[in-house]
Amino acid sequence: MIMNAIDAMAAREQPRILTVKSEAHGSDGVMVSVADTGTGIVSQEADRIFNPLFTTKSDGIGMGLSICRAIVEAHEGRLWFAPNTPSGAVFQFTLQADNPASAAG
């Protein structure tokens, strides 16, 4: 997701800002967000960006976001995106924290 953000901002003349944040989510989880000020996601592509082999890059193979989503979902998390303001995209995912007490039982 970070590499995608960097690629999305590469051709921009405006300030390029990449923000990576993590914060507590609920009582036992974490939410991570990757935000950029790049080109963003056009609405026609929004439903397909997580599909395998779909890419908006001229040299892309379309596996990055589908692999990211598969990894997050394999760990019982969720991955989504939203437009960033004034430009770019914000990708966020949630994961449950590992509870050592439940693993020991």
C-alpha cells in the first residue's frame, strides 16, 4: 500500500504527503491507515481495485491490493479505501489484537 501511494504521487507537482497511522480500534484491535495526496481512485474503478489482475498502472500486474486484502482477511481483518481530501486516497485496515490469554487456554 505504501508503494502504491508513492507511485500515485510520483507525477504530481503539488506537495506529496504520505501519512501512515495506527490507532486502537475497539477494545481489542488496531486500525492502520495509509493516506496519500496522489491521483486518487476514480469512481469507475472503485469496485474493481481489489480484484486480481486489475491495475491502473501501465506497468502493473494487478496483484498488490488483492494480495493485501487476502492477507488482512486471512487474519480476520477488513481492508477498504476512501477518497482523501483534497486529493488522493486513504487505505485502511483493521486487525484484531492477539490475546495471549486465549492462546494459552
